[in-house]
Amino acid sequence: MRILATLLFVTICGSPCAGQWQRAVEQIPDLKSLPDVTSMLQEQIEENGGTLLLTAENYRISRPLEFDLKKLGAVAVKSIGGSTIIMDGAGPAIRFMGSHQGTASPGSFQPSTWNERMPIITGIEILGAHPEADGIELQQTVGAIVNRVSVRWCRHGIHLAIRNRNVAISDCHLYENSGIGVFLDDVNLHQINISNSHISYNRAGGVVVRDGNVRNLQVTGCDIEGNMPADETATQTANILIDVSGSANDRTKSIAEIAITGCTIQHAANYSGSEEKTTAPGGANIRLAGKEVYPIDSVTISGNVISDTTTNIDITHAHDVTIGANTFFAPKPNNLLVAHSQRVVVSGNTFNPRQFTRTGTIRFSDCEDCILANSTIHKFATDAGAVILDRCSGFMVTGLILSDCNSGIVLKDTSDTTIANCRVTRTTAGNTDITIGESNHGIRLTGNSFSGNSAIGNPALD
């Protein structure tokens, strides 16, 4: 009997132990009557030199299927016609264990590592039927390929641990897991591509990088949504979370060289829900949580549609970040928060709450040498300032159009900043297009169009 699991969205407890695994138990009434074929499949792996070809429709296992690449060499898990593995135990359904100790440079490879090249998992579905069931785990692999794989009702979908190089994840569906969709877990990993995949409703985050030493992460062409609690549980997770804040004084743990391009990244705050409630308060679409000793570095966020979280993009302790050509809407309340960062360039974006009423703040705090340019900012409902620079220096704010906002540009304790060729129009009556108090200094205004009230302390101006 082929498993046909009807996936209807229901409200799930927001904690990581929400019990998505119970869906398999509930929707596969004869689950426990399926034979446990773990030993049989492990024997096939050993006898076939690391090739597991699945031909049946359903397989129930109770412990991980382990592929020791040191012994087996190049391995592959494939299915004819599509097969489902039901993980009815703790740990990953499939674990690849390599031996690579080097980098991505050919000269760092041990001779035996070449025999472990490109382990493959393709064309299968994994369902979790245990609270600690995971989908796939990769350890010390080179060139691993995971494609056309679906993981549901597990804890983590794809878990990368220890060290990996040159990982390609594509055309996957990581859906409704209690933990994380793609989890880079304190891993030493350079070169990973995540593309053309749906990563949704994983309650502890979509793509999460936590500590480790990570370079060259590309996330492109994906739909990434609702990867946080489904209720009013407060959270600091995100659809894409890059987090080294937990290793504050450890310079060996650092993250840099990231590209997030061409994705739809959204949910959840309350899109299409009650205005009186906020789902997953504190959640973000993209959160860069860096550290002072080694900030997150060299990040590009471009060409994305970003909406419906507490904060659309939240950045702390980062350097050399480019945010360009994105469409932002429906934050609750913030579009962009940047703190303790340097050389952040925000250009060519549109910010619009669309059919909603949203505060919509863009705020830089304790930042230096940043650019905010060539963007439209529409109907921000905050009275505190649509664009706020607080304790910043060395900024260029240029070519902004603020229309129909409750308030305009606000500078606080900011220095050596130029505001040029901006247009602020139809600000709410009684509020200001621009506010620059006397606590600021070295501010230059040139070529701007302010049609309403201004509050400028003249000693602040250059």
C-alpha cells in the first residue's frame, strides 16, 4: 500500500518538540504493522558496496542506515518509482560518514578520500515517526549530493556535522519538521549550494548556520517560509539564520561569504491572520547574529521577496553586507534593523506594507560607513521615524523616496553624514519629514525635497 499522507496545515505547538512525528503515527494507521527492515537494508548496503536501490513503496526502520565511506567508497541511495523511508527511531534515517580532514583544495586530500567522492541521495521520501528522528546526516563528506528528496515530520531535515566540503542540495522539499530544515551545526564547511527547494514550516528555522567555520554558502531560487513557531511563542529563529553569537570570544568560529539570491522568504507574523495577534514574535526572515570579535562578513542579499515576520532582516555585528534589489512588505513591525555593523549597503529596494498597516521601521544603530540609497519607502505607520540613524557615523543617505509615511528621517547622536537628493512627501500632518537634533554633528543636507515640517538643530549641520 502506497502511503498517501494528506498534508493539511493545522496549528502546531510552537516549541521544537511540537510532535510533528505524531502525524506519521496518526496518518499511517498500520505503521507498527510494517516490518522493521533496518537490518535487511543495512545488509544490502554492505553487500552492494554502498549502493542502496529502493524498489518497494514503504520501508520502516528503527535506527540509522549508516554508510561508512572509508570502507564503502562512493555510495548512493536511489529509488525506482519513489520510495518512502519511515524513521521509527532516534537519529537520522540516513547517515553518510566520510573521513575528509582537509579543505576543498585538491592538495589537502588524503588518497583514500578520493574513493569517497560524491555520495548521492536522490528520489526518496523520509517521514519521521519518532520525536528524535532526523532525515539525513552528513559527516566529513566531499561532494555530497542531495536532490529530489522530501523530508517531513522529522526533527531536522538535513543535518551537516563536523566537516564537509562542496555540498549540493537541490530540488528538495523539507516540510513541517519540528526542528531545522537545513542545519549547519557547528560544522567546518566551505562551498555549499542550496537551490530550487521548498523549505517550509520547520519550527526551529529554515536554513540555520550555528557557529562552526563556514564559507561560500549560496541559497538561491528557493521558497523558504514559516520556519518558526506556528503560535504566539516568542522566538529568535529565522527563515535563514546565521548565528555565531554563542561563541563570543572564539575566533576559530566564524562565518563569511554568503549569497542569498532570488528567493521568496516569508511568514510568519500574521499574514492573512488576526491583526490582534502576532505569530512567532521575534522571528525574522533573515537574521545575521554576529559577534564583535569576528563579525559575519561578506554577505549579499539580492533579488528576493521578503515579507511577514516580526523583522524582515535583522543584522548585528556584520561587515561588508550588500542588500539590493529586494522587495519588502508586511513586516510586524520592522523592515530592517542593523546594529553594531560597518559598510552595509542597502540600495535599490522597495519597502511597502501593501494592503496592511505596518510600522515598518528601517533603523541603523551604532553603525559606521554605511549607505542607504535609491529605494522607495511607502506608508510606514511609525511616528518615531521611518528611517532612523541612532549613534551612527559616516553614512550616505541618498536617493530615497518616502511617501505617505507617518514620519520621515530621524537622526540621533549621529555624525559625519550626508543626506542628499531625497524626497519626502505627504507625511502625516503635524509630524516631520526630517528631524535632526543638536546632538548630531557634521550633517550635510543637499538637493533634498521636504514638502512638510522639518525639525533641524542648526548647530548639527555642516
